[in-house]
Amino acid sequence: MAEEQTKDYSNLYIGGIILVAIMGVFILKGRETEHLDKSAGSHVSQQAFEAANQKRITSKNTFE
């Protein structure tokens, strides 16, 4: 009877570690694209791309 009362918590610890690891992965995946938000630098590059694209269109160099 004494053996029935002692509990083995190793499965609980392993399950907790796995749960924390899975939660960590989801948190990191959620933060993965934060640096891709529109910033002043990306706005300038977008303007440069649009200017180059407009120049390409006007020079009839459509690559099609």
C-alpha cells in the first residue's frame, strides 16, 4: 500500500518541459516578423523601387 501512495512526478516534469518548449516556439514564431514592419528605411526603399520601376516602364523595357 505504501507503494501506491508514492507518486512518480518524472512524467509530469517531462510533460511540463515539453509544454514550455512548445509555448516558446509559438512565441518566437509570433515575433519572427516584427522586424518587417514598415519603417522609414523601408519606405525610402519602396520609393526607390517605384521610381526605378517607373523608369523601366517609360523606357519600354518591360521584360515580358
